[in-house]
Amino acid sequence: MTTGVRRRMGVDERRQQLIGVALDLFSRRSPEDVS
């Protein structure tokens, strides 16, 4: 049971990390390039 919860948390953390990296890359780019 604990392993399952731990695993789920890891997935959420990974997802947040990926989103953070993506947002960082987008923020680095100029708004014109994004659109």
C-alpha cells in the first residue's frame, strides 16, 4: 500500500517537474516565437 502511494507521488512530482521545465523554456522564448 505504501509503495503504491509513494509511486503515485513520484509520478506527480515528475509531472510537475516536466511542466516546470516546459514553462521555463517557454518563458525564455519571446512571446512572438511562442505564438
